[in-house]
Amino acid sequence: MNKMVWGALIVAVWAAPAAADIDNTVLEGDVRLGAGNLIQMGRLGRNNMAGQDFAGSEAFPGTNNPTVQYHYTTFAAAFAPNALQDIYYSIVFDDDAADLFASAYNGSYDPTSKATNWLGDAGRSGNYIFYPGLPGDALFFGVKVAKGGSLTLVVNDTVAGLGTSSSAHYLIQAFSDSEYGTDFLTASVPEPASWAMMVAGFGAVGGAVRYRRRRARLAFA
């Protein structure tokens, strides 16, 4: 009887989250904005503080030109381990025309309340080709999304009402800590035979409890 109980407990432990090797590239692609994209009023300000680290030390930069229309689009960066642990996202953004801007949000993005859920942004548009000594290097920044959250990448144009003729390349990678670790948790799912053993074990627990209660009643009868 006790062996079955211990078996059930062992199976329950197997079902707990476990570390696993997972591809940490979450999203990668190109983006171009124009007439077919969504419209928002105003855009995020650019504070020229590129390279925000995972600590999220930057303050929300505010909204520029709140009465002017800009195009934007969003990308949901779904990464399953984020449901089980904090995730540190590295975002690389490369736009050689300097007319796009990238920012990161926790979960949803509301263009009428740009400060809500804001995590961080690239600080600048374009890439480092516009800055002495760093020709052609893509912009990058990092954000931390707490356990249970999710990352949304927002890209907007910076030229009012024009849209863009160039495209930008983006790459989002996930890490388990600020040191670029890749120890991700996954929810283990027992095999059918293990489920059967667990059910039998819990049944044995119930049987043992009922048996002991019956003996107790007979002893006091």
C-alpha cells in the first residue's frame, strides 16, 4: 500500500516544471510600414539612449506630435517558458533609413495610452551607421518580462503620414537570466502509463484512509 502511495507522489513530481533545451530565437523577420498598416496619433519620443539593459533603467520617453498620424504594427513574441519563469528578451533592430522605431510592451499595446505596459525601446531609429565609429551596427536593447507575462514588439514610422520605402530587420531572442543563460522551464507531461500509476496511487491513498477510519470505528464500537 505504501509503495503505491510513494509511486503516486513520484509521478506528481515528474509532472512539475523541469529545465529543458529550447530554441531561444523567438521572432525574426523584416517589417515595412505604409498605407496598409494601422494608424495611431503621435509616436514615442526618441531619447537617444540606445542599448537599454535588462534592468529596465530607462524612463518612458513620452509621446511626440500627439495630433499627427503615424503608421504602426505589432508582433506578438510568444515564448512558452514565460508562463513559468521570468524571461529576458534581447531585441535587435536594424533600419538603414532611420525612419522606423522599435519598442517593447508587456502583453498588449494600446496606441491611445502608450505608457501602459511599456518596457523599453531602441532609443534611436536606424542603425549606428549614423554615428561616428560604429558604422552599420544594428540597434539593440533588452527588456525583462515577469513570469506570466508576454512580449509584444511595436514598430512605428517616424515620418508623419508618409509610410516607409525601406524595411527593417528584427531579431528577438529569449534568455533565462541577465547573463544570457538558456535554462528554460517546461511543464512536464507524464506518459499514459505514468498517469495510470498516479491514478492508482491516489486511489490507494483514498483506500488507506477509508480502511483506517473503519478500523478506528470498530475499535471504539
